[in-house]
Amino acid sequence: MVFITHRSQGDALRETFAENARIVELSRWTGNPVSAAVVVGYLAAVINSSTRPLVFSSNTPLFYTLLPYLKEDAFVVDLIHAFGGGIESISLPLAARLDRRIVIDYHTFEDLNRQYADCNMPDDLLKRIDVVENGVAVPVVKPERVATEPLRVLYVGRGTEEKRVHLVGRIARLCHELGVPADFTLVGALMHAVDLADHPYCRFTGELQDPEAVAAVYRASDILLLTSEREGFPMVVMEAMANGVVPATTDVGGISHHLRDGENGFLLGDCRDEDDLVRRFAAIVERLHQDRPLLHRLSDAAYAHAAANFSGKGFESYYGKLFATLPAVAGEPMRPLLSVVVCTYNREALLRHCLQSLAGQTLDKERYEVLVIDNNSTDGTRTVASSFAPRIPNLRLVLEPRQGVSHARNRGWREAQGELVAYIDDDAQACPEWCERIVAAFTTMSPRPVAVGGEIRPWYEATPPSWFCDDFELRSWGKGAGFLKPPRAKHGFSGANMAFAKSALEELGGFSPRYGCATGESTGPGEETDFAQRLYSKHPLFWYDPAIFVRHWTPARFTTVSFILRRSYNSGRSLAVMQGRRICSASYLMAFSAALFLMAATPFALLRPSRPLKTEMVRRAEDLAGRVGYLLGRAPKTKN
């Protein structure tokens, strides 16, 4: 339930809340003391009727008036955007009643610490203050910009007094008077905040509710101006840097924690003299207009810093843990976000290593579950799985009597409680950040992926022969993160390291039992490739990140020439089965032509190999075996 005590100028945020919660509109009643007292009584009655409620509020005096009337077992959290607006003084006498205090930047955290020390507040209250920086959507690559003669200067935000938006109008006018070609765009309800005499030098867009329209403005800008006398760490600076816009801001609040003057933007200290401030901002605009290489370097540095720091992983993780306490204190079990499925058959020793890696994940253990799908094992699989219950609280052992990995995978997603389902083989070890990075990919990437996968690196049983290189076992879709593109995208990810939205598995009915080995090891593509092809035809959003990696068991026999060729041949035949037995088709003719070319080119390539000769020979034989398997698999069966 969300109580609105003060209406914003736009309804976008309210509509977002309404999608996920019941909205109670109270803003019309909070304007005078009498009706506000009635509102406080109403809120206290509603909240106190809940079983151990979690109460969260941000920057509203009404909340602190309400606090003394809440029952003792209510878990209370407040959020402070910046120090100096008055909330920190109003809230101080009630600090002991706050179970958690959240600030969005380290500067505000330091200010609160000083305030607590000056007022001799108990040390244990300091431990209740957490810094949780906001996150923004960071494009996978920095948006390209077309250089323009007038520099494109941007302001985004509100027109409240502390923002000093009138200075932006003065800067625009001064640039015009100095002959600096610059276009100034102001986003927000800001015409009232800029002196009328400065309007001719500014373009006002008004409020932009559409996120894509806001993103387009950032992409069409070079510099962001921020003239505030008080801030926390504003979202507009994060959004600008994420889009490669160079920020020039006053040195207030927590901005200096991320912005380095002359490295990824500009910081202007001693900002009390407004006339001097206008001149200094105009000088920055003029400098960047004259020095375009500097503008490009700062733009690249701003984007790189945003990509490394503003993705929102810490934000999502913290609030996920915080609000997960709500159903828990109400006596309801918390549902995990991610379900990790491990399908296994008679591999107790390797399964132990797999579960060891899943027990050591950086993602909070309440946010993921592990489902061990036992496909009729006769060894100590169940004992091994059960032994990890103390270390993986949300671990479940499920028996799937129908033999075959497709049946086991399908049992996994049907049993899953999470909205995301990740698969890892029982002979693989996940990197410590595996779960966290999968969740981050699904929750922070835009557009939202329907499938996520990563790199698969070899984990050798024994030292391989000298001619053998990691590339024989490495499964990689590139060195950088991004959405997969055809043709490799339609084949999807390997079953040892893949994740899907559960809704996608439900929509397509999961994995086809026609594919997937019954026992032992498969040497060709199967159920995961078939599913990926069906899924990609409907939802072509497969996100790949090599940092989401696992190490996959590589027995010594996998490092022999015979195994490599047999696996490649079987892989080609399996792919052919999925496509049908038709010789007169474009794909068949292309494969046939490629095989002929490969046979013809191989002798010449071996004259100047890029790798050791035997390695190169095996690599080319592997490629040829796969193509031969595919061609034979497409050929019609002969009748006896």
C-alpha cells in the first residue's frame, strides 16, 4: 500500500506505484493542521492493524509526526536525499525510533554522522545508517553523437529555489553575448524559474513523461549543467554520465564522490557568488566548444564511470533484502527471485563441487533457491545434496522418475518458485557472482532479456596434451557483453550455463523430450538448442555476458582427437535432425558449399598455421566432422 501525501507535478511515478500497489491519495488533506491531524490518525490506525508492518517514508514531515503513534513492533525506515533541507533536524529527536536510515550518497552520510556526534547520540544509532546509491539504466555501448557546431547544453530537473535554475538562463545569455555558439535546452516545468529576459536564449521542453523521450534528449546533448546550492547525488548526473553527457556541476552534496574535475566532468567549488558562478560555467561551455577532443575524452570517461558504478546492482540487492523482510515478519515464507536447477544422475562427487560453488554465491541466499533434480540416481546423490541444506537454506531435492535430461529440466522449471530459472550442469562450478549477475542482467538491462547466458570454461581432470588448447572446450559467444545477434543467437546458450524467464518456459512448454540424452553424457546439441530456436523465433532477446561464467568438468578422454571428432560429428547430425531431412534447401546447400571450401582450403592453411600444426589440423578436422555429420543427417534415409 502506498500513501501519497504530496503530489508531484507529473503522474509517471504515481502510475508506476499503481502497477504494483494499492494507492491511497491523501495530498488534498495534508495542507492544513486540522485535516493533517486526521490523516495522522487514519494512517496510524491502518498501519497498526497490520501484523508487524514495514513502514518506509521519504522526505515528508508528516511521517515524523506519525512516528510516535506507530506500534512498537513496526519496522520503520526513512530515506534522506540530502542534508540541509530541514528533514535532518525534524527527524533527529525520533532517530531512536528508526530501525534503518538510508541516505543516497556518502556526503549526506558524513553530515549525519557529524550531526549525531554533535548531539551526543548513542553509537548504536550510527550503525543503523546505510548508504544506498541509486542506479540508472546504462546503455550497453555509449550512444553515438553527431558533432554539431553549436554545443548542446542541457538542464534537467525541477525549478525549486535550491536548484537556482535562473542561473542557467543567465549562462545561456552570457554565452550568446560572448559569441559562443551553444543551444540551451531545459527539461521540466521551468519557464517560471528563468528570468523572462533570458527566455530567448533557452528552449523549454516542459515535463517529459516518456522515458524514451528523456533518453533521446540526453543522446542529443553534449553538456549537462547543474547549478544547485544543495543536493544529495542527483539522478540527472547519473543519467547524463550513463549517456556520455559531460556534467558541469557545483561541488555540493555527494557529487564529488563520483565526479572528478577535469577527468570525467567539471566541479565548481565556492558557489555562493552567483555572478562569478555564471562566468565560470560560461567559460566551461566556451572551452569545450573550442576543444572538441577534450569534450570527447570527458564523454568517454563519464560513460565508463557510469558503466562501472551506476548499474544499480547494489541498489537492487539492498532493497531486495530490505523489503524481503515484509512477508517474512508477516509469517509468510519469502519467495526467491531466482531458481537454480541442477539436473543430476549418478555424479555424487562432481555434484558436491557444483553445490559447493552455489553455496558460496554473493547473492543473498534468501533471493535464490537451488533445486537438485535427481533423475533416478543409485549412488550417494541424495546424501550429498542433503548435506548442503545448512549452507543453502532454500535447497530442495526433487526426484524425477522419467529418465532423460529434458524431463529433468522440465521438472526443474515446474518446481521453481522464482520468476527466473537458471540451469547449471552437475559437473560445473559457478563463479561466486554467477547468481547475482544473472539477476542483474534480467532486472537492469533494457530491453529486458528473455534468456541470459555466459561463458563456459574448461575444468580439467588432468593436464591436457601439449597440442590441446582451451578453445576445444571453451564455449564463448564473444569477449564483450551484449544481446546475441543472428546466426549464433538462434542456437542459444549451452545447457551448462543458461537462464530464462520462467514465463518463457511456461509459454513454450519447456524442453522437448525428443532430445536430450537419457543417461551419461551428450556429445551434441539437444533439448536446449531446440528450445532456444523456438524461443528466439518469438522473443529474440538473448543477453550474453562472459562474466557470467562457469567451469565445466573436462575428463581426460575429452582431450583426445577421437572424442573431439565424434562430438563434432554428432553435433552436426543432431542439428540436422532438428531441421529435417531435406537436401534441396538453402541451409543444406550452404553447408555443402562450406564443407567443400573447407576441404579445399585446409591444405593451404596448414602451410602457415596460426597455431601449432597438430592443433590446427585437429581444429580443421573438427570443423569438417561437424559439417559432414550435418550433411549426412539432412540426407533422406535409404529404404532397404
